[in-house]
Amino acid sequence: MDSAQAYGYMLYFVSLMTMGGIYAIMCLGLNIQWGFTGLFNAGIAGFFAIGAYVTAILTTAASTSHLGGYDLPVAIGLISAMAVTAVIAWLVGLLCIRLRSDYLAIATIGIGEIFRLILKNEIWATNGARGIAKIPLPFESLNEPWNKIGFMMLVLVIVTVFYFLIERARLAPWGRLMTAIRENEYSARAAGKNVERVRIEAFVCGSVLMGLAGGLMAHYIKFIGPGATEPLTTTFLVWVMLIAGGSGNNRGAILGAFLLWAIWSFTEVLTGRLPAELAVKAAYFRIFLIGLLLQIVLQRYAGGILPERRPSLNIKA
Amino acid sequence: MLTVDSISKSFGGLTAVNNCSFTIEAHSITGLIGPNGAGKTTIFNVIAGAMKPDTGGVQFQGRNITGQPAHKLFHLGIMRTFQIPQEFFAMTVLENLMVVPAAQSGENLFYALLSPGNVTVREKEVRDRAVDVLDFLRLTHVIDELAGNLSGGQKKLLELGRAMMADPDIILLDEPGAGVNPTLLGDLAEMIERLNKERHYTFCIIEHNMDMIARLCDPVIVMVEGAVLMQGDMNTVRADPRVLDAYLGGDVHGAPN
Ligand SMILES: Nc1ncnc2c1ncn2[C@@H]1O[C@H](COP(=O)(O)OP(=O)(O)OP(=O)(O)O)[C@@H](O)[C@H]1O
Ligand SMILES: [Mg+2]
């Protein structure tokens, strides 16, 4: 292996870790919603898209093709992405949280798609199908590969910080309350818990992470268009990651994200080698492979690779 | 303390509760008996805010609480248990109890993350209390077991345990003795008496076990077909021909053949 090849592998690894990390943030968000609280959010793509566009509009240089840009620092872009997602998730929560879980799934699919359609069609703000380009990558002034490595480190630090925060909250009365509502809402109500309020809180917390992930993705690929927010590569993949990794387990969520992203990106290499007449069907083939993999994982590990574990008396004492 | 005033509740064409009125006096242990399907559980559901009545109202400590949501009623001092146990399935027995107490500031995300001293102190308080309750209910050996794996009787005890974790003014117990072994049943009755005397909790107990009702309850309310048939102390109730006819029949311990 010559040094150019080694360099290529290194860049591939950095990209795997960066993308895996961004997915891990979404997975942690879905874990708060579904894993802890039992909320079936099937509109991940919508919140991801909102976060991506907010930071894109705020941090790009002034442009005539879309709203803004306001040339603000990346940190402000990302924080705003989270804030805007929070407000929108809160409104969606007020509207839908009373629905039973299967209906919530349907409602969130619809709402997620509505967000995406709005973003696609409000050309004055988002440049429509052509998307927003030249989104700044933090650490851009560094030389390749250090800019990429810097961004990877940023993503991994964010994953780590959120992991510790969410794990701490999970083990606190907060997490216990969320899971009590997941397990039996009647009993939770009889114990004085305001089920709707708590569900909205979980929905907002999870969605904020999805918005943050969207923002990070926009900076990473420096471009955001409707294609980058496809439900297939967001909603579907994140769900598979969480279920395979272990719903209710933060480490499982992170493991699932990195593992599935590695496999997903490997299937691209694989389908890239298909003969031309099959290559058009590559996307379906990849979904099929991922679905098959999920089946195999769940056959062997019913609760995912790292299943949920409840805190025991001894751990907490 | 608690007044049920002309409550009616139907499900489709079926009238479960039909113009039912009664009063539960403060510090009493009131029994609520009647045949299957008499509407006892439905009345509990209405009182505790799990269902809204079609007509009629509920007053509690001088305030109209009709139609208030269950979680608000808990904070006003009403705790109920379920006839069919409603445990937090995939949570441990200990957690099942620790969920219940009010005023857990650690349920707020920011307090949970910052975890200031008072959150830790409160958490320890709640845990110690839960451990005591489990000790009392003889469930200590399953403290870290998932509640969904418990036996039917153990789940029934856990229901009671959750009620003991709240600090309510009134506890509505829906068949607390069903499926519980006889020795423990005696202890249970003793505990209810003690909580009533020492902590001044008011109880309303639905039971089909007449020994338990006779031991604990005064007065006893008899419901039949959604309405109150009569009310009185256990001896009066037992001697009443209408009650014998509608519910107790002739074969109940202590009743004339
Ligand atoms: N949620 C519901 N939907 C439809 N019907 C119901 C519902 N809850 C109760 N009922 C009906 O109302 C009637 C009264 O039921 P309820 O549970 O109050 O009886 P109960 O007095 O508690 O009886 P048991 O001693 O058997 O527990 C029954 O005929 C029951 O089928
Ligand atoms: Mg009943």
C-alpha cells in the first residue's frame, strides 16, 4: 500500500467517523423520543432539513439566489438551527402529541414531508431544487486533511458531550418519568404526571438534536438541497440504526449509527460495482440489504445489539 | 370529604353507572361492594379523572372536581389503584415505586442535568421510602426485577405499593386483596388500618372479600346495577334482604343461611 492509498483510506475513515457522528446525534435524538418515551417520530427528515436550511441561510455569504445569507459564525448558525427546530417541534408537539403512537407516526411523516416540500418550493428563501451552496466548513482555513479532521473532532466532541448529558438525564428522575410514560400512561397519569407536557418535552429535545445534525451535515457537505434531506437517508436509516443498536440505550444508539453508516457506505461501494443495467436499481438493493441486516440482527438480539438496561438498586445506591 | 352526586355513565347502550350518589367521610375506611358489573370500577374511574361522567358531579374537600384530569387530581390528594394492575412493565419494581412521589425536582431536565444537592437528597429519600414499602410488601427479593415479570398477586401488591408512595388524602383501592395470599392479606388489612389511624388517610375500598370488608370498613356502600342500593355498617348490610338477594346470597360467612 503506497502512501497515496493510505492517505485515501485515512480520508475515508475520517468521513465515516464524521457522518457516523452526525447520525449518532440524530440517533440519540430519536432515542429520547422513541427509546425513552415511546414517541413514534417518522418525520426525522423534516427536522433535519429545518436545521440544515437555518444554518445554511445564516452562515453563507450574502446571495441573491436565496434568503440571506447573513455571513454569521457557524456556532450561531448551529445554535439557531437548534432553536428554530425546538420552536417548530414544540408547535408540532402541541398539535399531534395526543395522538396514539401509530397515528403519531402517520402525522409526523406528513408533517416532515410538508416541511421538506415547503423548503423545496419556497425558492426565494431556499433556492428550491438547486439548493444552497458554499456553506462554510468550520476550520476551512486549515489545510486538507486537517480541516476535515478538525470537523470530525468537532462532531465527535458534540456526540460525546450529548452522550454524557443524555445519559445523566436518563438516570435521573427525568428519564424515569419519560420511561414511565412509555410503559403505562394511565398509571403515570394516576401518579400525577402530566403526560402531554412530558411527551412534548421529549419530542422537542429529540427534534433539537435532529436539527443540530441537519446543521452539521449542511456545513460538512457545504451544500444543502432537497436531495440531501431524503427520508430514506435520514428517517429510515436513523430508525434502523436505533433499532439495530438498541432502542433505549444511548450507547446502542451511537454504536448503531456508526455501524450502520459504515455498512451503508460500504453498500455504495458494492452497488457501484454492479453491471450498468442493475446500477439503476442500486438504491433499492441497498435498502434491501439494510432491511435484511436488520432482520438478522433482531433475530439474534431482540432488543438490539446493546439492549436497554434498567438501573438497578446497587448501581444507583 | 368526597361526594359523588348523581353520576351517570354509559358505554354505548350500556349504562354502567346510573344516577349514583354517595359521600365518603374524612378519615373513614369506606367499603364499596356489589356484584360484578355493578359499576364500582367505573365510579372510581370517574372520581379519579380517568373518565368523564355523562351527568352529575364530584366534590372533593369542598371543591368541584368533575371532569378534571387524573394528574391534577393526584396533586389535590386523590390516589387510586387499578383492579387490573397497571404496572410500568419494562421498569424495575423499585423504579415503579420511585416514579410516584410528587415534588421530584429531578423530573425537570435542567435540574436533572445540573443535579444540585437537593435533587440527590430527594432521590435518596424517595429510594429509601420505596425500599421500606417493598420491605413491607415482602417484595424486596424482586426489587430489581422488571415489573412485567411479576406474578399476578405480586403485581397487585405493587399497585398498593404505588399508592403508599403517594402522600394522598384519600386512597381508592380497587380490589387490593384479589390474588394476594391469606397471610399477607391480614398484614395488608393491618397496614390499611394503621395508615388510616396514624396518617389519617381516608380509604375507599372495593372488595369481594367480605372478611376484609367486615374487618376494615365502616360504612359499607352497596352498589347494584350502577346505583347505590344501600349504605350502613357491615352488620346492617349483611342483614338486609335486598343485599342478600342481589349480592351476598345465603352462603356468606356470618350471614344466615
Ligand atoms: N371502558 C369501558 N367500555 C365499555 N364498557 C365498559 C367499560 N368499563 C366498564 N364497562 C362496562 O360497565 C359495566 C360496569 O363495569 P365496572 O367495571 O364498573 O364493574 P365493577 O362493579 O367494577 O365489576 P367487578 O366487580 O367485576 O370489577 C360492565 O358491564 C362493563 O362491561
Ligand atoms: Mg371492578
